[in-house]
Amino acid sequence: MNGLPHRSPAVRGSRRAAAALLLLPGLLGPGCSTYHRYRARFMEPDYLVTREFFTEAPRHVALLPFAARSGRARDAANAQVCRRAFYQHLSLRSFEETDLRDVDRELLDPKDPETRTRVRKFADALRRLDVLGMSSLLDMELLFRENEALYREHYRRLVDDIVRKELKADSYVVGISRSYGRLYLVVASSIALSTRLELRSVKDDALLWRAQAQRRNTAFPLTLNPFDIPFLLVDIWKNSKGGALDLLAYEVFGSVTATIPPVSKSVEPYIEALQPRTLVYRAPTLWRFRRSGWVDGGTRWPLLLEKRGWFECRGQDGQSFWIFRRDGRRVDRKGKPIIEPPVPAL
């Protein structure tokens, strides 16, 4: 943990920056590096892991009912289909997740209409926040700033009375299904899914993990052989069925769940530089020539944030910088890896 990032000669002056553009192919470095950055930016779910995820290490997770982008009953039912698909993957992780039936029994008890009302108003709040484009689904203080009592009644009371006291959970997941549907036009079909999820701490509502993903699958008869058209039309029809949509949901939520780091205990997270001259950046980027300097291999820096394949670290001067995930690894203060090793195959 010694030394500051060394400044890169490529960013010390406009003349050198212009010369660097002329040498772009050489500055890009190995093609695999650019490919992995491109994949993290465009082909993987957009996720975020905060420092609190590692320092609090949630163990007992409650998966609350998902909200829908609209108030229609069909969309609300589809949102719960997405919730079950996510739970299938979450239940395979090391969390002590609460069974969905136990959560629903506490939240949707027909003998307690007051609880059902709180859940419905909570889902309405999530929908309005998502429509407004707020950065977090639970920016409740912004939404309820003029009515603090409403915030306490329909959000904190839900978390305190149900999630913490009844379900004994230390964290909870809320999600919204923005779209989940299919379109069939005989000669073309399309299925699509868009979702947003957050893992929050029960203690203080601190954001631990957030992810959003969207996927669309379109089928149409593209062929040079006219005899293939009948078979392609059958494939298009199959692609519009509910089974294809459920499979799409299973794949999307599988990739989303994979962004949750497997951490078993609370730890102060650091990032250790792996390369002899590990490049650092002011912000995540696709291009190597936009580096702002480099750090010595083996140097460890406090982890502030992990975002879409990048680690934001804090330097000794208090300034933050970014390291690509292939150039660093998560460790504790002593340099021991903090990610659980995979279970060996039998």
C-alpha cells in the first residue's frame, strides 16, 4: 500500500496526446484486452457492488415481491414470474435465503389487509421511481420528502416489522420488471425482458448490490432456400411461446446473479494490482490510451466500488482511480483473496 499512481507520459501534454492518437493501434495493446473491456461494457449485465457489501457480508436474504412497470394485473403476474426465476439462481448461492412462501405468507396474508396495502403502495412507489429515472429504486426520501410519515409507514415499517423481525433477514432484494412479453406476427416473433434489482441492508437501507439487464430475442425467416420457409415459420411460432420466454428469463437472471460476489464473512476489501505496471484510469473506458498512469504490481488499494467489471480504488492522496478487473483482484488488508473458491466437481 505504498506509492502513488505514476503519471502516464501520454497525458502530460496536448502534443503527446495527439501523437498517441497517431499510434492508436500500438496503444490499444493486445486485442484480448479490448475484447474483455467491450464484453464487460456491452455484453454483460450492468451491475454495481458497493464497499458495504463486503464489510457487512449479507447472509440471510429476503426476496420481496417484484413490482411491474404498469399497474395491470397481467404485468404484475409476469413480475412474479421474474421473481421466481431470480430466486432459482439465488437459492444456489451460499446465502440463507428465505423461502418465497414464507415471505409471501408474511407480506400477502389475506387476514391482514393492512400489510397487503403497504406492499401495494410500496410497489407503486418503485414504479414511480423507475419511471422518473432515479438512480436507485429506493430513493424514498426524494419521493416522500414532503410526507415523511408516508415513507415511514409504507417502507420502513415494512422492512422493520416483516423483513427484520418476522423473517429474521439482514438484507432484502427488491426488483422491478420493466418488460416481460412476446410478440407474434406469423413471419416474425420477438420476446423481451428488462429488469432492475437491488440488494439492500435491513439495518440502514445501505445499497449493497444493484444490477439491471435487458434481452431481446427476435426470429424471422432469413434464408435463400424457399423450401426452408415452412420450417422457419414453425421455429418462429415456437419462439413466441411461453416456454421460450421462461428460458430467456432463466438465462438473464442467471447472468445477473453471477455478478454477486461470493463472500462468506465481513472483510475490509482491497484491490491488489496483478500486472508489473498495472494501468489506472480516471473513469472506466474501452481504450488503453486513456489511462492516467500506472501502479506497481502487488500494491493494494482500498476498494470503494465495483462497477461493470471495473474497480474504483482510493489512493493515498484521497483521489479515486479505476482498475480493470483483469488487472486486479479482491483481497483483504493482508493480501489474502476474499472470494470463495469454486466448489470442486464430484
